[in-house]
Amino acid sequence: MTKSKRTTAAPPSPPVLGPRALNRATLARQLLLSRSPMSATAAVEHLAGLQAQNVKPPYYALAARLDGFTPQALSRPMADREVVRIVTLRSTIHTHTADDCLTLRPLVQAARDRELHHFRAGLAGVDLDRLAVRARALVEEEPRTMKELREALLKDWPDADPQALSVAARCKLPLVQVTPRGLWGRSGQVRLTTAEHWLGRPAEAAPAPDATVLRYLAAFGPASVKDMQTWAGLTRLRDAFERLRPRLVTFRDDNGAELFDLPDAPRPAPDTPAPPRFLPEFDNLLLSHADRTRVVPPELKGRHWKGNVAYRTLLVDGVLAGLWRLDDDALVIEPFGRLDRARWAEVTAEAEHMLGILHPGTAYDIRLGTVRE
């Protein structure tokens, strides 16, 4: 009598999420399906920071996401040092809460150290640890511009490349931009001091990335390991995802890539309505995934960029659908396709809402035109 072989059933395949399902899930996390009542500071924390290469983008980003937002809702906590502007993710300036400034910046320090390799020729003979000590003393004595910092460091290292010296200081130290820079309606040079000096408390030790993985998924998921690495500008995050796997759920996208997510995170139905939204240049929605087809249709890839210039973007039905700019007397919209009468009415209503929040009392014509020259 022969024994029958026992067979083990293969584990079920993870569910597949197509681009539209991923789009709606990401929009929900990004507070772009409906405006949230949360405060500006809470939104900055939830979103794990706002890209802030220029002063105005974080304000436009929050106007698109928050109910009842006014510019003072962000300017006030920035003036009170509850949020700050600092180079963190992808070596770009972000607006972060004070707590995130002191934890996320140490997390991405390895990337800042790698960035320095590009400037090693200009730093020949420079003791980087000594430079960090010297630069800290300079900016904590008084906030300084990059030009002032360069000139002071050149006295110690006259043969070094001036730009490399200032980049080294920015990479070695968590330098924040002090106010009035970053305040709505105020002007001011970029002046820098250390985060510890500005906030009056020390930075945290570099944390394990696990907690940040969970926060990234809460704001940008479902997402792959490669997606988060793109967002953070880091590598080797696979181990953190594997440690967290028992606490996560998994999916596949249309190309078979494994996607991770929080079990209870919102994943609205693909047919959930998505209202038009006007987003600033460099909005994190369009920068925080390796595969951006959930927001940028393949045929429009690269249309919101030209060289190093990023354009302000218009979302229609949740995806990139055009560009916009604000002139002295007009909000000019360049759609990538035809907008029927109903869609145009939705777009103009959203435009009027945004203008009323950020530019009250100023009359703007809302018209079609060319933005991308």
C-alpha cells in the first residue's frame, strides 16, 4: 500500500491594485480627496514634511489639503519655532515639525555624508570634523548666510573650494533657515543656524527606520520598498520592511511589484470622486514614489518639468492634468487635454477657493493659456 503524498497549498497571491486604486488610496493619505480639519502643524507632521524649495509652496500645499486654512496657520507656528525649514529628504529643503527636524534629519545623515563625496576634490586637506565644529560655532554665534559662512570658513581653509566648504557645513550640520524667511508675506535672506540652537534642545540619535516606514505608508502608501527609498533618498530599507511585514498587508501593482501598507489605512474605491486641486511646484505627491503612474499618466511623464524647472500642477480626477501660474492679474491654466464645461466649472471653483485663501481681496482673471514655454 502506497502512502499518498501530502501537498501544501501555495499561499494566496496578494490582491492587485491598479493605478486608479493606488491613486485614490494615495490621495486619501495626502488629504486630497477631501479637505481635512486638522491643524497646519498636524498636517505637516502627518505628511512627514512638505517640500519647500521656495517659500510659498508649503502654503499652496496646505491650502489644497486643509479646511479653513489661512497663511497665518503655518506662519504662526513657524515664527514660534514649532515648524522649521531644513534640508532633509532627497537633499532638498522641507518644512518639518520641530520634532521631525530633530529625528528625520539624523535618519538621513548617511545620505548627506554620501553627498559630500561629490565635493571631495574641493575639500582636499579639509578635516570635516573640525569644519563641523568651526561652522557650528559660527552659525550659533549669529545666523549667517551661506556667503558669510563660506567666507568665514575660507579663513581656515584658504585652498579649499568655497562652495564645497559651505556644502560640507550643510551636510555635516542640521542647519535650519531662521525666520522671517519662510513666513507668508515677509521677505528675508536665507540665514542659517543649527536646529539644536534654534529649537533649544538636542537632536535625537539616528533612529532605526522602522517608525518612519510606518509614517511613510500612512502618508504615501500603499508603496514598495523602492518607493520609500525614492522619497527618503536612502538605500537598504528592505530589512526594515521585512521586520515590519507581520504588522503590514501586501498587494501587487499591475507590474507585479510588491506593495506594503498599513492594515487599517484608507483604500477608497477606485470610483471615489476626486475634486480638482492646484498644487505647488515640487509637491511631494508627485515626487515620493519610484513608480509615479498612480498620479502621472505615462503619456504625461516629464510634462510638469523642464530642465531643472518644476511647474505648478493641476490635478483633475486625481491625476496630473495641467499646469498653472499666477500672473499679476490672472491665474493662467494650461490643461493637457480638453476640459468639458462641467470640469471647467469645477476647476474654476477650486481656483477661486485657492485664491480666496491665499490672495484675498485681489481680483484675478482665471483663463486658459500657455504655462510651459
